[in-house]
Amino acid sequence: ASDGYIYGYSPSPDGKHIAYHQDYKLYIDGNYIETPYQFNFAPKWSPDSSGVVFWCGPNNDQSNYCWINKDGTGLKE
């Protein structure tokens, strides 16, 4: 990640991965996860560490929960 504050740090339950957001961009294990949304924040891991639930949307007021697999695939709203 680049300069700036990191927020929403979330370790996976299995202790093998991390997710966080920086500048409203989602990162898993330090890799930027591209989504079609401008706002991506507050990641939380699933109990089995298979993926991340996070807030996503075109702006802060119109955000919903989204899901993505830990490898950055399978985005679902």
C-alpha cells in the first residue's frame, strides 16, 4: 500500500491472511483488490477464512455489503 493511513485491519480466523482498506480501496494480504466501486471499506473475514465481507458502493451514502473470495475473485453484492 502507498502512503496514508490503513483502516479496518482484519486478520483472518485461521491467522494466515489480513484484509484492510486504505483510501477506500480494499487490500487482501497487501494486494489491491479492484472492484467497480469508488468506496470499499470495513472488511471482515468469514468464519472459515474463505473470503471477506465489506462495504462497497458508488459513494458513502449508497454503500451495501459485498463479498469477495480471499484470492480477489467472485465479487458478489
